[in-house]
Amino acid sequence: QVQLVESGGGLVQPGGSLRLSCAASGSIRSINVMGWYRQAPGKQRELVATFTRDGTTGYKASVKGRFTISRDNAKNTVYLQMNSLKLEDTAVYYCKADPYGARAYWGQGTQVTVSS
């Protein structure tokens, strides 16, 4: 079992920044990939960024250069630094953990609202 707790969402103006955190606990050694997803109202959940066990990162094209995913192994936490936020970044952001050979785990989500 893996437990994920997100934090750091909020209201920010266009062009602003936020940092999301995802604290993992439980069977964290089994985790192969950590990822951030988002879901805007009326839209499907989409992948934003991933961080694999070997340190490889990946990004959705529209956030590349603005968002950075990172990991603090000592704190068992994955971060999503979001800069130059746009109106279209407004969504509920979810953290996901993919263990080896097991089902994925999701956090409860944190709301990010970009508005002037």
C-alpha cells in the first residue's frame, strides 16, 4: 500500500508560481514512477509530468519549460514547481504512484486556480 498526500494548491494570478508537494508513505520502495496529473472541469484527467525511479523526467508539451518535477528522497516527497502559470493551468492536480507490478495509487488532489 502507498499513501499520497498533496498540498500546495491555491489561487494565483496569471504569470505567478506555485509549488505542489506530494508526500508518499507506505511501500515507497516499490514505486517505479511518480507523476502529476490534472483534471479541469468537463475534461479528462491528463498527464502533466513524470519522474521515474532512475531520475528520468517527462512533461506534457504545454508545460515544458514552465513546470519542473523534482524529488526529495529524504522526505519521500515529489514536487511540481509551476511557473508562468496560465489560465488554462486551472485544474485539480493529482499525484500518482506506479509501483512495480501493482496497481497505481492516487492522492486526493489539490486545487490550482489561475485567475486575475
